[in-house]
Amino acid sequence: MITLSASQCLLLTVHFASESNISALHTFTPTRLDVLDPELILRVLLTYLPESLPPRKYTSYVSEVASRLYLDVEREDVEVDVKHVEGLEDKEIEKRVKKVRKELRALRPPKFPPHAPEDILTGFLCHRAEAIDREIGLLPLVKELVEPFLDRNAYLRTWYIAVVLPLLRLNWEYYPEKRSEVTIEQFEELDGREGVEMLMERSTQTSSDKIAGPEGSAQESAVGRDIKGLVGPWMYGHNERKRRKLTGKLVAEPKAQDDEPAEDQELATGLRKIKLDGISDQDMTGHDWEYAYRWMVHQATTNFPLVTRLIEDWDGPGDVDFGGLDHGARPYLDHDIQRKLELQYAQAAFASCYAVTSPSEATVRGAHGVLARLAELLDFIPPPDLATSVDSLPGIEEHATKLDESHTAQHLEPDYLFTAEHPLTTPRMETYMLLQMIVYTAYQLLGLGSPMSLVGVAKLQFYGTAESQMTVLKRILQTCAKNGKGDEAQWISDRAKLIWLWNWGIATDDTAATTGAGVLGNIEKAAFEEEILKVYLDTSCYAMISKLYLQEHPMLSAAQTEQAILAKALEAYDGASNGNRSRGGMRKASEIISTFRPQFPSSTRFRRVLALLAATHALSFYALTLQHSVPFQPVSIRVSQDPIGLLSKVLEQNPGSYTKLDDLIAIGQNLIAAGLADSADEHATPVGSTGPDLTKLKQDADRRIILMAVESALREDDFETAYSYVVNRLTPSSLTPTENEDDTSWRAAFLAGRFRPASSTPPSLRRLEQRTELLSLALLLAPKSALTDILSAWRRCEEEMTSLAKSQAAEDQAFDDHADKKQVLPGHFVVNATQPDLLLGQKRRELGRLASGAGAKGEEAPVSMFDLTRSAAAALGRGVGGTLGGVGGMAGIGAAGRKSTESSRGGFVGSEEGDGVGAAGERVRRRDMVANAVSGGLASGLGWVLGATPAQGQSER
């Protein structure tokens, strides 16, 4: 061996390394240290020694080579076989040596940092570990290779703990069934965010249940184990990664503390407490742990149970698992850096609660667990149990319930929650109490059937308007109404929760305060109580209403309570599908009004609603369909511009309903009493009128309904009923100026007076007399503009009556002639075909009858329009009484009308039917009476037709 050249020694060393013959190497290399320096030997081993060879076989040899001290006396020397190189020619040796020198690897890995130590063994170990991982992927061999040398220098320890240990645990201990393909070289190149995401990826895909610890006991969750055993060791190399980013510039390492800090001493006796100094921009260290905190916050948005397990099992950056490999080394974190990182960890716990978007019960309980954990870490009073009654919940200062105006809802986004001096996540007593109130608020909302996430509660508290909070309150009350079903005890509990949600238990000294400090505090107190009152009405909790709102110290004023009760009654009314007060919404509305009517005995509005319910109930007994085949609903009355007009549809769709006039009038009067006037009439009296105005509205409604009934009766060919309604219901007792303004009565009279039956049967004389009487009444009541049409109808009726009278007279004449002249009575003596005595008597009767007939014919002769207008002009000239004028005056007209009516009802008797008696006892013809009655109106409307002024004092014809 001594005679071998340097090239032969190199080739022989390569041969032994390739053959994994460590014993031969141990025997040979110490004998030729003159040509085999330690660096060359390590390079040969690094290049040619198989990676699969267990490191325990060569770690001691490598250590001896690096130290040049071969102290392994227990190793037996073996015979070194040099035949492999002795027979080679020089050219072959030179050729092989050149090849070997090209293949030899450098001791320092390709990406070895410039600041790494120059120690050849450190470079060999790092490079050999990378080769083993790259070639065969057996990281346990790397562990066996490197761990014996961790005390050699801080760089090797840091590199192994930060790079090898996380990969070894990830792929071979924690998740061996799904190993990562990331190599040591690739892992070294990851930055802070990428490293955290890679190491924690597996924990997000597994259950958050606790797993077996190192000794087989269930101790921690997978995420807690991973943050300690994977991310924690990786954070050990933070300074090294930071140096790499500075392009080779050395960063001064933190000085080791000579004395163990007092905070570190606490770890020996219990939990380390986090000091509350706030988090400023200077406290944001830029440490890779901040990426882990941000990972927590973003995971909370989708997997909050995972984060709660993490916070429960992990005490912060000081709680890491290096596997004892850091024993004897200085702390990996400077005291000041660790303090800041612990504050940031507490802030991440706060931020995680606000980042969660799920409103489930598990979320609320998880947030409560985070509160308890924060109380432990920050040395605060633990929060009460979630099931604690609202009366026993802790309070909060009112100033802490508001945020500065510079903060917006954007500050509640996950990316903003982990910023310096955030008003909700900076660890302080105020933020802790505020989070506590938000957690309890979410729990109360969950119990009230309206779950909301913590961030939703925060937004509603700090940025919610009165309208948005009112929407939430209504949703809560609707849910409570469905679940409570009138249970008074449940409502007492729910009311206490709602009051707490309004003021968060903060009592104020300001008695005039109208808003609260809670999540529903922007709602005014009166509006808040009104909504609760309404839901009490919905669930028929009338005893609670009387106790809270109608006795001493009520929650609302009497006017506000009355308004809320009536509004809810009308809401039930509007939602009813049937007008019968024993069904559905009408039943509810009637129940509310009847229950609370005694509490408001003088309330006009209660009386109106009662009238509305009565009218609607009465209408429910009639079939009624509106436009487009829409069935009638109670709300149709309230939305109708003309509620009285609905009665016309009732009359159209219910044959014979016109006979129930009193019922229809009662409906109309109730509609007026309910304050529903015809809004289409611009002259209508305003709704809510009382006294004379209300009386006039009712009178007008009565007349209008009678007119509708008259129209319906005529439509169904029932003239007698229409005539009776006009004569008995519409005829005024006196013609006062107020009644002269009536625009309904004359229309009804005119409508009935011009009625002609659909049948071809000629009308009777009595029917014509009735029509003439109705037209006469229409002439008395109608305005001047309508007199022409009425007179035309009246003249046609008069002509028909005259023609009928003549026809009947002719028939009587023909009958008498046939009986008295042309037919000979049997048993009489006839001389020359005559009966002298009978003939004589017959002539006398006939003469009398003829004379009478001639007189009657003269009296009943038709009067022309010209004669009528001249008579009217003459009456105008006389100006009797300044009113209607005419023979007999108003008394004569009234008497004549009454006599005519009585005569017409008693039947037709001779040719005297229709005559009246004037003031002087003279017989007055009906047409003369009517002509004199209307002459006053005709003077201005028709007098110009005459062409001359009527003579004064002209006598009657």
C-alpha cells in the first residue's frame, strides 16, 4: 500500500467506496494520508458510497476522517486487496482518474448558503442527506446519518430541525399513508406562507377529533400536533431563511440570554401568561409565525372547528415540539420577539372568531371555548356558561360598544382582522368583553330561532341601521310566534332575551333615552315595544298585553298602544279571505277589537273598525265577484275608492237582493261610520267627520243605495218595488235648500218614471198614473239642466195615458151601445121594433152621458207644448209665493199628489181619476198642476221660446 501512487490510492478508495467496504477504507485511508486528504475521502464517499447503505456503518468513520483522528481502536483491521489497481497501466490509471475527478461531488450542496460554516463534515452531511432523499427517499436514513453530529455546530442543528425533521415527521410518522414528494432541496426553497400551507394541508383533511399521543393516550388533535411538531420545528429555521432572502448578507443572530427570563421560568410551573401591551406597527415582527396566524384566520372562515381545536391544544409560539433535539441550544426566539408573537397569537384567536361565517350552534360553542382559552392565556376572568340567564351575564362599558367612524365594515374582512391596533382583535380587556358580548348575542339569537354568525352580529352591532335591525327583530318575532304558540312562560323568557339584545344589560341614567347599546339598540324603544306588542296580538297573549301595556307604568303610551292594536286588527282584516267574522282573519280582527274595546271606551277609531267589521260581515252573506273573476275579499273594501259602489255589484250578482233594502242601507251606513267615503267624489266630506257632516254622509249614502236598489228592481222588471222605494223612501217631506241639492232622488224618480217594461203588453192606466207621479216628483227635485229630458218623458207618458183613457172610453161607449141599442132584451113588448118607455129613459141617460162625455172630452183634451210653455210663462208672471207657483200653491200640489197617489192605489174610477181640488174647491187637472209647478224652472230654461213677455194676471183657461 505504501508503494501505490496517488492515482492508484484514489482509484482504490473509489473501489472500496463503491463496494461499501467501510472496513477496508478504515484500514487503508489512514495509511496514505499523504495523498488522501479528508476532503478527498469525503467527496469519494459522497459520490460513490451507495445511498442505501445504513449510515450507522460509516458515521464513525466519517467523523474520524473529518477529524484526522482515527480513534476507533475496536475496529479490526482487514487485509487490503490492492490487486484492483496494481495491474493497471499508467494510461489506464490516468484515464480513470480523470473520470473520477469529473464525477466527484463537491462537499457543499449546490444551494449551500454563503454564511454556512466551512466545516467539511457539515457540508458532507447536508449533501449526503439530500442525496439519500433524492435518490431513494428514505428520510429515516438521513435521521440516522445526521443526528449523531447535531452538536457539531448551530447551523447543522438548525438545518436538521427546520428542514429534515418536519419532512421526516410529515411523511414517516404523522401521515405515512400519503407521503409528500417534496424533497429536502425543494422544501428549503419554500417561503413562510408556502411552508405553513404545505405542512398544515394534511391536518385540514382529517378529523378534528383528538388522536393518540406518543404514549398511546388521547392527548391532542391532529392540528395541534401538526402545529407543534411540523410548523414549530420549521419555524426554528426562520433566521436562516431570512438570511437567504438578503442575498448572502448576514443577519445578526439574537443574543443568547445569560439568565433564563422570568417568563420562561413560568413554563416549569404552569401556563405562560401573555402580557397585554397592545400591538403596534412595530410589533409586527415579520416572523414566519405570522403566516401561521393568517392561516388560522382564513381557515376559520370555512373550518372553524379545526381552529378551535388548534387554539385549545396550542399555547402559542413557545409551545413547539423539537423532539429534544434543541437540548443545550439557545432558545430559538428572542424574548422580545416571543412576547410580540404571543400577542399576535392572541390576536389571531380574536380574529378567527370574527372570521367565521357559519351561524351554527357548534360555531357559537367553539367561540365560547376560544373565549375561555383567551381568558386562560391573558389571565382574564373566564366567561360564564352559555346557558346562563341574560340577567346574570356580565356587563360592558357603553363606550366599548361603538367603533370609531373611521372604521368601516371592510375592517371585518379576514384580510383586515390581523392588522396592528385593530379595534376588535387587539388583545385587551375591552376587546375581550366585546367578543364575549357578541358570542352571547349569537347564542341568544340561536335560541330565538334566528341564528347569525359572529361577524354578522358584529356588523349588525357596529354598522347596522335601525331598518336592518328592525328586519332582524321582525324575523325573530315571527320565529318566536311560530314556536311559542301562545305559551306565556316562553314569551316571558323570550322577552327578557330581546330586551337584553336591545341594551346588552347596560342600564342608563338618561330616562329620555330612546335607543339602547345592544345589537338591536338602534331601534327606538317605542318601535321596539310596538313590534313585541304586535306579536303578542298574533299569538293571543292578551293577558301579557294588559299587564305590560294597559296597566300602571305601561311600556307604551295609551295612544301608541291603541295604534298598535288597531294596526294589527286591520292587518288581520286585510289578510282575511272571507268576510264572515267567525272565520280566519276576520275572526282574529273581531277577537282583538272585542277584547280591547272596553279599554278604550271613547275611542273613535275603535268605533270605526267595529263598523267596518259589521259591514264586512253583512257583505259576506252575498255572492260577490270583482273584476277579472277575482273573488271578494275584505281588503277590497279598504282599497276601493268607492266602497259604497260595491253594493251595486252585490245587486247585480244577487238576483232579488234589492228587496233587502234595509240590510243594504245598514251596510252602507256602517261603511260611512267606518270612515270610508267616496274618494272619487272631490266634494265628499273628509273621512272622520262627525256630527252634521257624518249625518249628511249617511243620508247621501242612503239615497244612493236606494237609487241602486231602484235600478236593480227595474232591471228585474219589478216596477212596483221601485215605485214604492221612490215614493216612500226618497220623497222629501219639505223642499228645503239643503234637500234641493240632492242629486240622487230625482234620478231615481226619473229612472222609474220613464221605465217601460220589456214585454209587449200595453201598460195599465194605473201604471201610467204611477209613472206620471214619479216624473212629477223628478220635476220637483231635478236641476234646471235636466228639466227638458224629464218633460219629454212626462209628455210621452201623458200622451200614453190620454190615449189609453180615450181607448177605454171608446170601449165603454161601444159596450153601452151594444147593450142598450142593438140587443133587444127578452120579455119586453116591442111596438114598431121599439120600446117607448125604455127608449125614452135611455135617451135621457144617453143624453146625460153624452153631455158628460162631451165635457170630459173637453177637459181631457191634450195640451200642446206651446200651450204648456205659455201657461208656465203666465205662472212666472204671477210669481205666486216666489217658489213653484200655480193654482193652489204648494199645498195644492201636495194635496193633489197625495190624492192622486191614494186614488191610484184605490184603482181607476171613471174619468175623474187624476183630478185634484184646489184651494178654492175647484177641480184642478193633473197636467195643469204639474205645469204650474215647473213653470218657475221653465221660465229661465224655456221662456225664450215664446218670444214675448207673458201677460200679468192672465186668468186660467
